[in-house]
Amino acid sequence: MRTFDEIWAIAAARKGGDDALEAMLPVMKSPDELAAIGDDRILSMMTRMVFCAGFNWKVIEHKWAGFEEAFEGFDPARWHFMSDDDLDSLLKDTRIVRNGPKILTVRDNASFVLDLADRYGSAARAIAQWPASDFIGLLDLLKKGGSRLGGNTGPYFLRFLGKDGFVISQDVTAALIREGVVDKAPTGKAAMKAVQQAFDTWQAESGRPLAHISRTLSYSVGV
């Protein structure tokens, strides 16, 4: 496994130098900034990523104001009690993408958000205080507690929310295989633990957020 500096050098050479690569790295929120996010915004972002999964992201972006209107601002307490009439109405609502199973995730994820609020004070606080050294634990929480938040939907939800972490994209997977961390796309517990350990090592070497390491890995492969 190469050091982070070695991987950085590969990525920088591909992307036009150190300054160019630095400018391409994501900006993450501080724990305090994350903790201040309302749980309606947590449910909103969950829903956004669920609808984006397997769909044209630009279509969801274009319709998102309509989603906000149709779901009345994504108040978890409201959608925890989604009724059959609510569902029927939403399935006819042209402001949103009318996918029944994905619409139902709003109800299920509202319940999940409320559960996190009961346990941690708010869903945002749960996410904000979760340690980077157990990022895979947070992903597992989303997968098991939420609806359709497994795969890369959970990591993208956290990334767009501003939580530091990694996304195991196709390019990141290729880099992890190249570095000998895994031999195929990581799905099982042992493979995910190996990925976490590799990211922990690179973070200790570089002092950088996991998101920067993740993006640098992705830029070190491909075009």
C-alpha cells in the first residue's frame, strides 16, 4: 500500500498539479455546523439521495423545489404518519418523481430520523458526533436503520450533508484494489474493515479529512 503522499503525487500529476488538485477537494462541515442542521433537512437530503439513486440526477435537481412543496418541507413528525391518502395523492403529484417504493422511504426514513432524535437529541447530532475512525459503523447504521440508504446512497447522503467520510465509487474501488487493500468491490464486513483501516492509516499520515483522501484516490485512477 502506497503512502498518502505517493497517491497524492499520482493524482496531482493527473489533474494538473498540487494547486489544481487541492482546489478540487470537497469542503466539509465542522461537527458544530452539522449538529445545527434541522432534522427536516436531514430527511430532505436522505430523500434526495434515494431518488437520485439509479436515476438522472439532473432531473431530480430540476424538480427538487417541487419535492419540497409536495412533502411540505420534510417535517419528520408529519411524514412518520404518512397515510394511504397521502400516498395516493403523492402518486398523482406531477411535482415529484412518482415512484411508489421511493415515496414510501420518506415515511420509513422519517421514523428513522425520529428514532435518532430520541437517542441522540437530533439526527444531526448523531451524525455530527460519529467518529471518523468508525465511519463504516455510521454507514451500517444508515443501511440497517434507514430505508434504501445502503450501497453508496448512504455515503453520498453524508457527503452532500457535509459529513466527513469516504465514498467507495468505481474509481475509489479501483484505487483500493491497486493498493492491495481489497481484491474486489468491498461489500462484506471484513472488506469494509480493511477499507476503514486503510483510510485511518492515510489520515494519520496526512492529517486530511477522509473525504479528501477518498477524492484523491478517485483522481489517482482513470482519465
